[in-house]
Amino acid sequence: MKYRNVGKSGLKVSEIALGSWMTDLRGSEQAAIAEETVRLAFDAGVNFFDCADAYSGGEAERFLGRILKDYSRSSFCVSSKVFFPTGRGVNEWGLSRKHIFENIDRSLQNMQMDYIDLYYCHRFDPTTPMEETLRALNDLVTQGKILYYGVSEEWGAARLEEAQRIIREYHLHPMTVIQPQYHMMDRYIEHEIIDVCEKYGIGITPFSPLAQGLLTGKYRKGQPYPDGSRATHQADKQINNLLTDENLDKVEKLSKIADELGVSLSVLALSWILRKQIISSVITGASKPAQLQSNLAASGFVIPQDALNEIDIILGFTRFERHVG
């Protein structure tokens, strides 16, 4: 396993992280498989475990905390997030100082930890002044309840710039990380966000790097969805919206490149993201150990330049630039 710094901070995380968004905890058998996956990740050198208060109504935090307490606290990094409702009260959601302060205590209790390494704003809150949010996060760093903080993709480049202005004005602890969606089929952060992150030394830890499973190669044009796959049961249908003929044609071409390089499509997709040094870690989901084992091979794998050129042709991405005159 290879490790990278999170932005310009001294924190080092594994190139492959294990996320908890899709962790299935609905029964004892599923929970046992999830625990086996977490322990396999740790044994393989994964030291970054991503979670959120909203995942499984807090149970994902409690589950992760129960497992990680078996290991030295200095041997791993854990993240959580704040924004989504934790109750029915008018102040039990968002990024107000009140909700952030109450939520961090809930997350720490759930995880049975004294501090959280990385704490993200899960969404942007238009009802709370950005200054209030950033000062609250700064105070949590000062108190030692979190070590670093970051935001989600919804903040965008303009909001990141505004956040930097506030941080400078009030001499706050720096923003360290952002967690956007980023994969071969969705490269929007290459328009502006990556530039802003490189400018300020903000690390990027993308989620959904395999496009909800599209980039594993298990979905094929003209073939039925595999039994038990997300496309057969995921309520929000995110994966189904990605299963277009155009995307499936791209998957076929990308699979041929992966075969030529002697790796799986998922390894190709993950290492493609890691080609950029501003990427600190790629947050992967795995419902069973075998999926994780396959993803781990992406750490340290370097795609040859000729293959990268071919991939760019297949993806057909054009960065937005407006020229006048």
C-alpha cells in the first residue's frame, strides 16, 4: 500500500480508503461480512476509513467504532461528516454552530473515540453564514475534537475561494480536504475545483470512484443486470441513470485497455484517478472482501502514458473554457 499526504498537511493516508456509505448492516450475516472487509483492509495497509453520521442512521459510525477500537488509535485515520438531519428539530440539521457542536459529540460517542481525524461538511448549508460554519470547525480543531476539516463537492470553486477569504481574515485553521464525486464518467472537478485545491493545498478524497459499479465491468450492453447488483435494488437509481448505451460502449473500450495492461477494469479506473497528485486517497466501497481485494491492487499501479492518451480519447472529455475575441 502506498500513502499520500492530505493536501499540504502532514497527515498521511492510504491511496485506497474504505468507505461506509454502502455498508450493509441489516443482519448478523451482513455485519459479519462487513467486519471481515474492514479487518482485511486494515491488514492490507488501509489506514483511512470514511464514515458519516447519516450512514445507516448512525449505526455505521457505531459499527466502525466497535471494530477499530481493537487497533491502536495512531494506526488509522477516520472521517465523519455533518449536515443531514439527526432528529426532527429545526436545529437538528445543517451547518450551524449549534448542530456542528452537538453532532461532533454524537459522532465521537458513536465511534467511542476522543477525536476524529477528518471532519467534512456533508453538503453546503445556504441557511447558515459560511463564517459561522468555518469558525465552529476551527474551534473544534482548537479543542482537539477534530484534527482537520473539509467540505463536500457542493461548495464549488467560488465557495472554496470565499472560504479561503474568511479563513485568512479570521486567521482560522486551514481547510485541508474536499470530498467530491470523481470518476471517469464524471470529471466536472477538472473544470475549476482541482485548480482551486492545488492553489491552496487542499487534498481531494473522491467518493464513488467506480461510478456506482459501472466501472467494475459487471454491467454489459444488452445483458441483464447481475443478481444482487445495485441496479436491481438501489432506491435512488443513481447507477441506473449511468447505464446508458454511450457509457456502456465506453466501458467495453476501457475493458480492452485494462486487459492489455493485465489489470481489472476497477484497478484501471482507480489508478486513473490516482494519476493526479492532488488526489490524497480514493474512497472505495466494498460489500465483501473479494471486492476490496481487487481494489487494493490499484495502489502503486501507474498507467502508461500511451494508455492514458487512449483513455482520454475514449472518454471524450473537454474542459470548459470561455474565450472572448
